[in-house]
Amino acid sequence: MEDKNLEAIMGLIMYGGNAKSDAMEAIAAAKQGEFKIADQKIKDAEHSLVEAHHSQTGLLTQEAQGNSMTVSLLAVHSQDHLMTAIAFTDLAKEIIDIYQRL
């Protein structure tokens, strides 16, 4: 696997993991009534998701230019990490909203 591809894949895993972790911390803060902290943690999660998308865009651009890469288990795992982080962040926003209404 090319170093450039490996770097992008690891970026997806790292930023996706950071986003999910921040979203979980946002829920925990909201549960304690700390909505400013929850809001900041969601913003941090969204920032990490943007960074992950940058990594993903690099891979997609290469593919579109005809530079296909071999799909490895690590590449699949990175995409799974990103998709889970996106879903988790979206769900965290809804949970925080519920806590605010309580």
C-alpha cells in the first residue's frame, strides 16, 4: 500500500475515532446539565469529521483520476470508522436535544 494512501486511511481512523469520542463526551456533559461543554464537544466532533472527509476526498480524487488502490481490510475499517462516527455524532445531537428539553 502506498504511503500516501496509508496516511489517508489512518487519518480516517484517527479523526473518526476522535469524532466518536467527542460525541460521547458531549452526551455525558449534557447528561450532567453542562450544555456549553456538550456544544463544544459536538463542534469538536464535527471538526474531526471535516478532517476525516479531507482524508477521504484525497482517496476519492485519486480513484477518479484513474489511480485505483487495492481495497484492504484496513481501508474498509477506516470507512466503517468514519460512517459510525458520523451516525454517532448525529445521534448525539438528538440525545443532547432531549436532555435540554428535560
